[in-house]
Amino acid sequence: MQYESTNMMRFVLPVIALLTFLLSIPFLFEAIWLLYVQQYDCEGLLKSLPGLQISIAVGLFCVFLVSNVVVYLRARWSLAPGLIVMKILLVLMLVVGLTLRGSFEGEARRIPASPGWLKVVVEDDGNWNSIKSCLYGTRMCRHLMSRSYNPMSTHLSTIEGGCCEPPSICEMEYVNMGYWIKSNETMNTDGQYDKDCDVWQNDERALCYDCRACKRGFVKTLEGKWVRVGTFLVVMSLLLMIFHLLLFVTKMWEQPKLT
């Protein structure tokens, strides 16, 4: 019985080690993606984000490196120090991930890249003037015209829909990408979309760049990226934490059998 149990543990331990290694690979890929993939248009104007992106990438590289050092040296050294280091790194990644997903609502407005922080920063008039100029410089609305834009058949991103055309509630008549005829009907001035109807201008330099819909489109675009990063950190940190704990428990269980 003892012999069979020892053989089983000798089989289980390498399997868990292999799975732990495989779970660490996405951390490397995510770090490379954060370092080398271009940021969204005008994202760099929010000065905290580029530094945060690099910091998370470095943290992911550290997780990948330490995780594989622990797995590789499991037969030579005690796993306890490695488990402690991994727990510290993974808990840190977990907290960052929860923050990016907006889980800490009370502190959200102070934490860069969290949904609450993005909304506050973009709503600031000084920041938005710079972002607006940058968005206009990308010529995204002009590109819609070059793509034979048709509001009835063309799928727009949230930022294109918010900045390059008036909200649908305005019920304006489409003439071309930069010209819409306003309805003669009296609009309800209580709704924020109604205010956007008044903000819209048939001028390529203005369009709806000052609309709240444009700001929301920009925020939603950035929020989608950072929430995705946060979700990755939460899910993968929990999984890797579980497998390192299993590796430790299995190694401890194996040792008495070998004495």
C-alpha cells in the first residue's frame, strides 16, 4: 500500500508541476501584450496609465519567472519560501485586478485606470480639451466618410458613435457624415442626450466632440481594456495560487512516503 501510494505521488507531482507551468505562460503573454501593443488613441494623455501599464507588465514577468523557478527547483529546495513569495506576488496581482474592475468603489476615484477614476479624469475640462484635440487629430470621423459611411448599415465603435454623429434620440436627418438636419420638434432639455442635440455642430472640427456621448465613448473604450486586464489578473492569479498550493501540499505529502 505504501509503495503504491508513493508511486501515485511520484506521478501526481509532475502533473501538477506541468499544469502550474502551463498556467504561468499566459502571464508572460499578457506582459508582452501590455509592453508592445499600442495604447488606444489618446490614452497616453492620461499620464498615469502608461506607467501603470509598464508596472503591471513587469509584475507579470516577475510572477512568470518566480513561478517557474519554484517549479524547477521543487526537488532541491523546500517549497515553503517559494510559496510565500508566490502568494505575495499573486495577492498583489489579485488586488490590482479587483481594483481595475472597480471592486473597491469607495477608493475607485483615486486609483488610476479604475472605472471611477477614468470617468472623473475624462470629465475634467482641462483633460478633455487635450483629449478632444487628440481625437480630432486622429481623423476618425473623416475616415468614416472615406469608408462610405452609412448610419443605417455601418457599425460604429462607441467612440465613433459618440463623437462623429448626433445621438439617435435627436432624430436628425442624415445628409452626409458631417451634416445632419436638426428636427424642428421641441426637445426635452432635462435629458443629457437632449443637451448633446444642442451641442452637435455641422462642422468637421466640432461635430459632437463636446458631447457627453463622446466622453462616455472614450471612457467606455478605455474601461473595456482595463476591465479585461483586471479580469485576467483576478482569474489567473486565483488559478495559479491554487496550483502552487496544490504543488506545496503534494510535495509535503510525498516526503513522509519517501522516508
